Amino acid sequence: MQKKFFTYILECADKTFYIGSTNNLEKRLYAHNNLKTGAHYTKTRRPAALKYFETFKTLGESRSREGALKKLSRAEKALLITGKECIISGMAKRASQDIKPRTSRSRKTKKRLAAKHVKLAAKKKK
């Protein structure tokens, strides 16, 4: 039997999202809601409900997807959660979407934009 890895999104009691990875989804969800060893973020925002998960063959793929999901805006995460819903064994599972994570601007681009804003501000003063 091949081991499975999961990337998941929880919605906490305060309506914030928590994203994580695991090899045992049920055990991890139980830990988030009941144990002292769960993630500190969810311990202070219980209960946490499973809203979405994806299955992967390797931990590396799962962790990579976790990183990509963490870069999404809240609105993009909400779209992912509400898209293509189906119920499997009592857990909410959504089919994978083609939402691409936002890419952060490079340092060079940020400097260029800052210089452009400075020039525009100087023109307005004249």
C-alpha cells in the first residue's frame, strides 16, 4: 500500500484559514482540535473545521502545494474551497483547481516602482 500525503485547509472558529500538510489527515485534524500538541495557531482558535484537502504521492509534493496555497489571498483560498465540491466519507474534498499563487515582486521590480513613484511625486510638486 502506497503512503499518501495531504495538504489541507482548516477554517478556525474566528473564520481564519490554516494550511498544513500531513500523512494522516484524521489524526492531524483530531490533534488540531483536541490535543496540546496541535499547531499553536489552531489551539487558540478552536474548533477548526476541515474545508479542503488534496492528496499527493510524496511529502515534497504536499509541502510544495502547501507553500503555494499559503501565497494565495484569502479570496483565492475561499474560491478554491467553494469550487467543485463533493462529499467523500464525511469529509469535504474539493477537486484541484488551476488557481495560481500570487508571485511576489522581485527586489529589482520594487526598487524600479519606488523610483517611478518618486519621479511622479517630484513632477506633481513642480
